[in-house]
Amino acid sequence: MDAFGLWNKELVKISRNAIRTLDNIILPNNPVIVFDIDNTLLDWKRELIKPISVIYHYACMLGITVMIITSRPGTPEVINWTQSRLMEEGICEVKFYYFRKPDNKNCLKFKENARQNIHKRGFNVVMSLGDQDYDISGEYAGIGIKIPIIYGGSVVYASSPLPSEGSRSSSKKGVVPSSALSKISPLPPTPPLILNPIHPPYQFPQKKIRDQSDLQDQDPHH
């Protein structure tokens, strides 16, 4: 089996594992599932990663609110293209998109603050999916599920931050530092799950909460 076949097989296992996990947890009030975009919902060709989209559709069936936190820069062009591309692939029920402000280079802090902002809005993140550790771990991340990528003909998991999505566009497509990757040899028998405590479902006043200064969010319905 080639690398693409192994990658797809691993993604199917991850999808089944995530769905089984969602079936076996008690959902809090206002549950949310958070997706990254690049190498999570969309691959290096900007095509839909279908096994991960299955998780999205299943979460929607369960009534779990979908939110997206991406390190893509929050310029009008990027925001419009991203939302249009995902909607073309059927990813339409997204409550909020969080885009990184272009001058904020700290993706880890940005994603932490985005999840904190979600919590302040009165939601509880039950699961986070992404290809980077900072996508799926930390406060208010819920259950973290890491997504592998293909690099150098192998299926790998990123072991340290890759270049941000904004910087990748200026580099050779698909090339990332080998120091940022850890090979899976052999593939693990079950996809990795990172368990994080889910904050009790406290109720928050229903008032508009001002966004933090280092993140941007977009409600596609307004």
C-alpha cells in the first residue's frame, strides 16, 4: 500500500474512533467541536479530507455546534475564499470561524485565546481536531484528536509546530522541515487521543462578549 493509501486508512480509523468517542461521552450544555482547516478539513491540494468531514457531519447530527479555529490570516480575501471553499464541500453549519490576525505570529497563543473566547461565550468544547499539538491540547480543548499528514512518502504526525498556514503559501508547496515531524513506524494500532478535562457547563449571561485583541472571528450567518 502506498503512502496515500496508508494515510487514508489511518484517517478512516481516526474517524471511527472520534465517532465512537462522541457516542460514549455525556455531552454538556452547549457542546462544541472545533476543527482546524489545513491538513484537517482540507489537504495540501485544498481538497476535502473526506474521513474527517464524516466527523463533522456526525457531530451536526448530534446537535453539536461546529466552530473552526485556523491560523490562516484574517484578511477579507482569505476569509471569503476559505468560507466559500468549505461551503462548496458541504461544510456549511459553522457557528464561528476564528482567523489569526496577520500581525499575530504566535499560533499557539492565538488558538488558546480562541478556545477561551469560545468558553466565555457560554460554550463547552468537547473535541478538537488538528494536525498540530496546539490544535488539540490545552485549556478548553476537550478531547484532542491529532490528524496525520504525508511527508517524504511516509505517514507522519507533526511533533512540533509547522510553519503557519500564512507562511506556507510563500514556500515550496508541501515542503515542511523534517525536524518538525515524527514518523509513524509502525502505525499505532489506534489513533491518538489526548484527553483534557471538560469544564463544567456553567451558564453565562447572554450578552455580547467583545473579542480579544489578538484574534478575529467571523459568523458566516451575518
